[in-house]
Amino acid sequence: MRAFVVTAPHTAEVREVADPVPGPGEVVVDVERAGVCGTDMEFFSGRMAYLHTGEASYPMRLGHEWCGVVTAAGSADGEPWIGRRVTGDTMLGCGRCARCRAGRGHLCADRFEIGIRRGRPGALAERLPVPVTALHELPGTIDAAAGAMVEPGANALRAARAARGDRVLVLGPGTIGLLVASFLDAAEVHLLGLDLGFARSLGFTRAWTLDELPALPFDTVVECTTAASMPARAVDLVEPGGRVVFIGLAEEPSLIDTRRVALKDLTAVGVLSGSGALAETIEAYAAGAVDPRPLVAATVGLDDAGTVLAGHRDPAWGAAPKIHIDPRR
């Protein structure tokens, strides 16, 4: 099969590789669509932290936002999945440790992460091996574009769930920030960013630059950016006694004055992965409560993956933040 393989920073190619053979408890998925995430771009550039901690190494097959059709099973537990359209969890815990037994497999010290951690191959390929335990079926009302948005949507839903209060400020109008804003049920949802034209086109009227931001008491601030300075800004902007939700990851350490956190009596919440929220995200998409498809600017073929991962965009694609890859193009 064809797969996109990153061999070094800024060095990758589409290769013919061996078809995956499902082991016991695994299936093979024919990939319909895969999303490109900021994490993938950091791996492509060589800046992703896992490359420096030994949790990941080249060569890598990226892609953790995906959907497709199950075509093969390695054991009887996978056979009922054959022919079903699915997406799946990125985080694959060992299933035996205390964290996994407590339902926190996404925090397992020995976890694999599809397309990210410990060599588990990702979805920038025609086929993908996935454990049966990670699968979630997609109803017919969810097309390929929405199916590949379930994983980022589940991350956003967990961040939105963590928010409290009637007035919430979301920092960063990228894919995650816009999905967080879409999932929030607060009376007032505000967005803070630099380029806000696309967010406003989606109907987010309370979208501000820092100079425009009204002096309001924000009950929760959700930090969705990749800027090292913004977590501290979130602490500054939230109302005393409020809550800050951290889901964005910068390439360098983000410095927060914990005295500010203590003196403002804040609650800080971190969000890692969409684990535990995939089913609810699928339900929200299927019901039309949230439609992620306007966030997809374009879908390109596997041969264009390197260009996309390097950050190059065709101006004709417009301002939507997400790029999808169809591995069969």
C-alpha cells in the first residue's frame, strides 16, 4: 500500500510499504480521510517534544484524525466490525495498569498513540491497523469530512465540558478553538484572536482582537493557542474565582506565575486527548448540533501531504483552518 513516511525533519516521501496484518484484537481500516493537525506539523519540522524525549522517533507514519471502513479482522472479536464505517481513539493504553483500570487509559505511561507515540503507524496511508477496543462506529449521516473531525471535536468537547459559568472566553480561533466555541452552552461565548474574519463568518459575533476585547468578567478562559505567552494571558483575563482550561500546546515552555493562580483562587484544568468524548462527539455531529465541515478548507491527495505539513496553503482554499488528506487520491 501507499503511505506517507517522514524520515527526518522536513524530509518525507510516499512509499510502497507492506499491507498491515491485523493481530488478535485488531482490525484493518481502509482510510477514507485523515486530518492534518498542528502536532503532525511539529513532527514534520522536528520540533515536537516527543522526538526529544525518546517517545517518538523517525521514520514515522503520521495521522491520528481519521475515518474509514473496516476491511479485515485478526480475531473473532473484530469480525462483526467488517464493512462498518468507523473512527477511533488515538490513545491506546496497556489495559492493565491502575490508570487504565480506572478509565484513564489516555494517561497510561506505556500507551501507544496512533501516528504519534512509540511507533504506532498513523492514517496517512491507504490502510491502518487499529485495536477493536478503540473503534467507534459512524452513522450514515456523518460523511468522511465530519468523520475525520471526530477526534479534534472530542478534544474540544472535553475542554468545553470543563468550562463553568455564563461567560466564557476562548483564546485562539483555530480548529480546536472554533470547535470549543461550538460545543459551549454558555450564555455568552467570546473569541480572542488575530485573524477573526473566518470566525465571524461562522456567526461568532463576539470575536475580538486583544485591543478590542471588552473589559468583562470571564468565568472561564479556554486557552487553545500554540503561543507560549497565552497561558499567562488566560490567567490574567479570567475572573477571580474562575477557571482556566488549558488545551493548547506551545513548542516551548509556557510560563505562568502561580502566585497569580493562588491569589485569584483559580481552578486550572488540563485536557489531553479526546478519549472519553468520542461517542458524544459523534452523537452531536449526527444530530446536527455541531457541524465541523465548514472548518475544512480543502482535501488533497497523499502526494501533497508534505507541502501541507510544511505549512503551505493554496490561497484559493480560503481561511478555514483544517486540511484533510484522502490517501487514495
